[in-house]
Amino acid sequence: MGLLDVLGVAAVVLDAQGRIVFWSPQADELFGYRAAEALGRPAAQLLVHREHTELVVRLFAEVLSSGDSWAGAFPVRHKDGSTRLVEFRNMRLTDGLGDVYALGIAADHATVRQVETDLALSQRLVSQSPIGLALMDTDLRFVLVNPALERIDGIPAVQHLGRRVRGTLPFQDISGTEAALRQVLATGRPLLDREAVGAPAADDGAERAWSVSFYRLEGAQGRVLGVAMSVVDVTERHRASTEADRARRRLALIADASARVGTTLEVDRTAEELAAVTVPVLADIAAVDVLDSVVSCRRPGTMEDSGPELFRALALSTAYPTEAEQAADPPGEPAMYGADRLVTRCVHSGRPVLVPRVGPADLARIARSAPAAAALARAGVHSYLAVPLIARGEVLGALDLKRARNPLPFDEDDVLLAVELASRAAVGIDNARWFQSVRNSAVTLQRSLLPGRPPPPLGLEIASRYQPAYASSEVGGDWYDVIPLAGEKTALVVGDVMGSGIDAAATMGRLRTATCAFADLDLEPEQVLRHLDRITAGLEHYIATCLYVVYDPHGARCRIANAGHLPPALVPAAGPPFLVELPTGAPLGVGGVPFETVSVPFAPGDQLVLYTDGLVETRHDPIDERLAALTALLEGAQRRPLEETCDLLLGSLRQAGYLDDVALLLARSLP
């Protein structure tokens, strides 16, 4: 509905004698008379009260004689007898013949005043509103802009008129804003509370945020007039939401790091986990570099603040393929960095080094060489952060972070997060390197206590293996031995000291030495075990299992005694393999339990398989099933070399991550 429709403006034309010669349809509604009732009649008699007739006639004469218009409110008699206050605008008309007429434009006085009030109120609402308001036509060009929107984009209202949003509003996603306006104009569906961010020139480029709403304006009969837009500054809400979101992401990253970093006692793996967890949430490129002395498990001396440091790259992770990857030190390779390098400064000071906005001079102090610095520049690296890896008061190395595609520079919150991640990982790296050192010592001790390759005993072919526990556990006390005896006999021994670490390895060495001493006395197998039982009982908190076998080539038999050990497997030269049935016996160190010797035929071509529990025991499978798997693998062993059978058993039965070591001893009787 248009403005004239709202006002209900009526038109009435009088001739020079004051008779009505034109009566518009709106006049019917305003005065109550139809055109047929009004045309030709004197207007004063029809519409004016008697007491006002003289005034009306005088005003009418003045309009016709002078040509001046007259405007004002005047009481009019309605057809129903009531009096209506009507707003008039009167003026003189002259036709082509020179005849004069009076045109009266009339509207209900109350309606006119209401419209005037509404217009004034609307104008003040728009001009005084703290919300940016704008109207755009169907070409999406500005036709009205209020002062609040002027303040938002810093452009005077008059300079908006006729222009589109591109080039005026400071929104970053101006294409998205234009698309939203076209959608609202086409569909009529409003879009409310659409967030936009930008950096108005009036605020010196400081980022601000707004809530923007669009709705279509329609006129009479649904005619589309354009689109209205409101813009509310929500910068504080946006900043609070952004900070809350960053805090949530920081907490999520710390929780993720707690679960993903330090899952093993391996230095390299822990470093890789740290680099991976920081990308891409915290950085686009992450590297972990440790001091070479840390990898070598040496306590570093006092660092010289002015000297270079030898680093070893352990891990590198990138959020996407980038040239910066080629600029980094390859994992595993040593690199000497001078005191002027930022990573060296980080480990010397034990403090983070933050370069929010990287320049060419900074790249020269970040990269290992001039070509590497150029590669980082081409990759778009614009922000850098290095934080020390500190565990138990010792600086182990540094976590090196760079941003390229992420447009935000590192800030103090990022420093706090990186320090938290680095400190957690540093403890894992420190634990892993010292565990590895202790484990290497234990493995070295264990191997030094095991026999070397013995001379071939009479009538026997021998193959053996020792495999320590994997890196996630410590070395155990498993051992084997081949001992020449008097009368061309041979003792075959396999045993397992319960426990792990250097103490278990040392105890194993003592028992092996004692076994060799008692074997030289040419004692029966159960007697050897009885003596070993007494020795083990004298050791603190240790028990052991042991299988002691004496092979006599002249009698083609084996005499076997068992102290709580798993039974050996026998592979006849002609026949299926089976487990030898033996009295179980008690482990060494229990004391007071007798042992028993069993004689077993061992003909030429037969094979005897001795092993420790690490070969067959698992946490999830029944031992009977595992022993059945062992005998199944020994099918056809008569046709294989012993060394090949050793590799087959270890490769098939032992899986990555097993927590126990293995001793394996195979013997084949020769003609």
C-alpha cells in the first residue's frame, strides 16, 4: 500500500460559482457522499456548517482571485451528520479557455497527523539508532544509510548513495555478503545474525566483528522495493567467543598430547608423537631437535652461552606438503648450530624464543643455511617459536614451531601452550633415554654372560638364539648353555630367572656359572638341580626355572630333569613332533622339593627343542594352544637346517611388543 493509499487523499474541483464539478472516489469515503450526490451542488451548502459558510466563501474567493494556495484543517459536515476535521490543500486551476477552478486536496486530519508522527519517529529511529541501518534498491545500491553505519565503515552517507557493498563495507568476506543479499532479494527469506569480520580503516586496521541481518522490503501488492540491512557491532562478544574457543582447543590439545605423547619408552617415537600432536593445531611445521649428548645418554657439561651446540634432529611433521620440509634437518642427522641461531639461544637460556613476525634477518638465524632460509621464505614462514625441552632441571633440546598458511602470528598464549606440551614430552624423552641406557647395559651384560659359539659336541648339531625383550620392557634373565662332559657326553641347559633388568641378568650369570661347575662333577641331572636349588634359595627374592639335559652319544639317550620349566619338544627322525612328558618339578629357590631324572631315547636324526616361556606364552592365548602351535611348526623340521628352524619359530611365535626375552636351543643327534 502506497502513502496516498494510507492517507486516503480525496480530490474535489469547484467551478467559479463554487459548484462541485469533480469528485474523486476517495471523496466518497472521506465525506460520505457518492459522486452522483455531490456533482453540481454548491460545496458550501453540502459540506460546510452554517456558521462557517462566510469564512469558507471568503477563503474560496481569495484563492480564485489571487492564485495563492491555502492549507489548513477545517471542520466538515459528513453525510451522517457528524463533523470531521479534514486537512485541506487548496489551489487555483485555469483551463485552456481561461476559466478558473479551485482544486481541493483533502485527507482526514487524524490520519495525516498519525502519518507525520510515524514518519518523524521513523526518521529519528533511523538517524539516532546505535545500530547501522541501510536500505538498498533492487540493484542492491544504497539509497539510505544512517549515521551509525557511517561510523562503522568511515564513509559519509552521501558517498554511499548509488554504490554497492563492495568498496564500502569493511567485511572480509564481501563476496559472501553480496551472495546473501541476492538470496534475500530473490527469496524474501530473511538472513539474521550473520557474523562478519573486517578491519575498518577508521580503526587503524584493528579487527572488528559485526552481526549482520538482511530482510526484503515490499510495497503495495507485494512489489519488491529492495533490501534492508542492519549491522550491530559484536566485537567484544566475538573476541570472548574466540578466546573461549582457543581455550577449548588448547585444553583439547593438552588432553590429546597426554594420550598420544610418551606411549612408549623410545626416544625417537616420543619425539615423533610430540611433533605430530602440534600440527596443525598449533603450527604448520614442527620439529624436535635434541642435544647430541642426550641421544648418547651422556650428562652434558655446563653449557657455554657463547658457543655452538651439536643437535640431532629426531622428528619433523608438517600440516601439508611444503618446501619448508626440505629446509629442515633430516631426522637422525646431527647438525652443529652456532650461538647466533635461535634454537641455540633457546637451549642456552632455557627460555622460549618468540618471533611473532619473521623477517629476512630472522630467517637467517632460524635456518641451517642460506639456501634453507630462502626455502623457508618461499614457503611463506612468517612466525616462529622455539621452546626448550626441560626435564628434571636439564635442557634436553627444543621444540621448533613455524607458521606459514596459518595467518595468525604466535602469541603469548601459544607460548604457554607450547611450553606445557614440551615439558610433558621432555619427561617422556628423558625417561626413554635413561631406560634405553639401562636396557642396553642389561642386554650387554646378558649377552656377555651367555656362551659364545661352542665347538661342535660329539654326536650333536647345535643351533641357538637369544632375543631380548622389545623396547617397551626390560631385559630378562633367560639363558642357555652347552657344556662338554666326561665320557663324550654333553649337557644342554635352558633356564629363566624370574624378573627383569640388570639384577636378573646378574643372577642368571651366577646360576650359569654354578651350573657349569656342578656339571663338571658328572652328577646326575636331578643332583645338579638340587645343588642349584640350594644356591638360588640363598639369593634374595629370586626363583628360576631350569631344564637340564645330559646327552650320551654312546647310549643314544637323553637324561632330563626339570625344575618348573616348560617341557622340551622332541622331533623324531621319522614321526610327528611331540612334547616330552616330564615331572614338572618346583622352580629353583623354592627348596625342599625333590627332582627326578627321566631317560628319553634320542636316536640319530632326532631333534630336541629347548626354549623359555617367552617363545610361547602370551597374555591372551591359552598355553596349551601355544604349545600346540609350537609342535605344528616343527612338522617337517627333519628336512630343514636347525638355523632355519630357529628363525621359523621366532618369526612365527614371537610378535612385536612381547614383554619377555627368549632363549632357544636346538640339538640334532648325528650318526
